[in-house]
Amino acid sequence: MHKINKTNKSGFTLVEMLLVVLIILILATVVAINVSEHLMRANNAANDVEAKVDNMTDNNADRAGNLGAYGF
């Protein structure tokens, strides 16, 4: 009688699965770092715009207060 060897394996080995998880974690780390840097830049830009708007409104208030000097 002949022995039947099952050589048709399906699925992944543990090492293959660990490699896939490791690669996904590395990619997720790179993405998280880039996202945090871009959020920091966006926050800084928003703060700069807010400071410029505040400066503009302060200047307009000063100008409005000086209108009396011109007879208005």
C-alpha cells in the first residue's frame, strides 16, 4: 500500500504573518509621524493667520478712533 503525503498546504506560516504585521506597523508609524508634522504646520499657520487678523482689526479700531480728528 502506498502512503499518501499531503503536500498541498494552504494558508500562511506564522513567520509570514509576523512579517506582514511588522511591515504594516512600520508603514503606520511613518504615516503617523507625517500626519503629526503636517498637523503641527497647519496649527502654526492658523495661529499666524489669527495673529494677522487680530493685528488688522486692532489697526482698524485705531483708525476708527482717530476719525474724530478729521471732523467725522
